Amino acid sequence: MQIANVSNKRGMGTVEIVIIIAVLVALALIFREGLTRYASNVMNYVFDEGRVTGAFG
């Protein structure tokens, strides 16, 4: 009688993806204030009306 060696490599990939997502979410929660401040500064710089009208006038 032979015992079948069953390995599910596709399931292991799913577990790895879930762990990566969990780590990214944890980092986002830890650095939430800094990321929010950075995004706000970038948006203010990009959408500043003075920069747009100053370039054309």
C-alpha cells in the first residue's frame, strides 16, 4: 500500500499574499499620521493655484 504525497503549492502562495497584505496594513496603521501629512503636502504642492497661474502669467 502506497501513501500519496499531497502538496498544495497554490495554497501556500495564498498564505504568503495574506501575510504580505497584513504586514502592509500594519505598517500603514503605524505610520498613519506621517503618511497622511505627506499626502496632504503633496496634494497642496500639486494643486496650488499660485503655481499654475504663475507659470502662465
